[in-house]
Amino acid sequence: MADSLITLLKTGVSFDVLAMANSDDNGSAQVGGDLGWFPEGMMVIPFNNACFTAKKGEYVTAETTYGVHIIEVLDKSKNTRKYNIGVI
């Protein structure tokens, strides 16, 4: 189903219309799927990674324990350098 919805998005169907009609998230569906701005690390890992690795204007999917999510990245804040640090 997610692939079909992404195809519709790419043909020009509005994200908010599809979110209102198809989303199981009662909170965000009512506002067209808009989650607003949120900081990195606030969402579950697969969703977070999809949001923060996608480019502005891109549609991506993420599968979490809550289901499959279609994400449209509307805007991004300034990129910052990140480091992965491990302690042994």
C-alpha cells in the first residue's frame, strides 16, 4: 500500500489529502500528516533515521513497531557534523 501511495504522491496528489484519507495515526492524520519540527533523536530509531538522512523534498518510508510510515521531508535545519563514539 505504501508503494501505491508514493506513486500517487509522485503524480501530484497532495500528501495531506492522502494522509487524512489513509493514515491510522488519529493525531497527525487530522492535520494532513504534519508532525511539525522535531529534534533528532525524538522519534523511534527507524523513523528518526529516515527523516534525518532523507533530502529535502524526498519521499521515504520507514517501518517501525507502529507500522509503515511514508515521510515527506518538507524542510531541514542546518546540517551539523556528527560522530559515532563507542566505549569499550
